[in-house]
Amino acid sequence: MSTLALPFKLESIEKLKGQSNYTRWASLVFHVLKFYNLDELAIAKVELPMEEAALKTHNKREMTAIMTIQLTINQDQQFVIEGCTTTYDAWTAL
């Protein structure tokens, strides 16, 4: 099983604090998602595949994308995406 290896550390991205750094944060995180072809999960609701293997791949991609968002926002901003189950929901909530 291969894992996604970032050419940089997520810790190097300034965490989202709120409106004060949203534009910079969103640009950086969106480029990370785009680098891994996960950006479509943030900009549109994606229909779940019916085939089991494709669904498993989709779920892994979804988890990678939403975790990227979660790991790059301050703890006091986590409540905003707490109930979100998709990257799209989290991205639009922020």
C-alpha cells in the first residue's frame, strides 16, 4: 500500500486562525489538495462510486483531503468543521 508523501511538511503551513489569515491559508491548502488531485473534493460534491474498490479509493482520498484541512487549522477553529463528513462540507464551512 502506497502512502502520499508531501514534498513539504504540513506543519510548515500557517494554521488557519480565522479571517485574519484565511485567504493565505486557503490558497496554500488548496494547492496542496490540487497537487494530489484532491481539489475536486473541495470544490464540488462528489457522487459516491458504486463499485467496492472505487468506493474504497474514494474514501481514502476523502479522508486524506479532510485530514489535510483538519491538520492545518487551529484547534479553536475545529468546531466549524466538527460535523462535516466530506471535504466539500468542511471547505465550504470554513
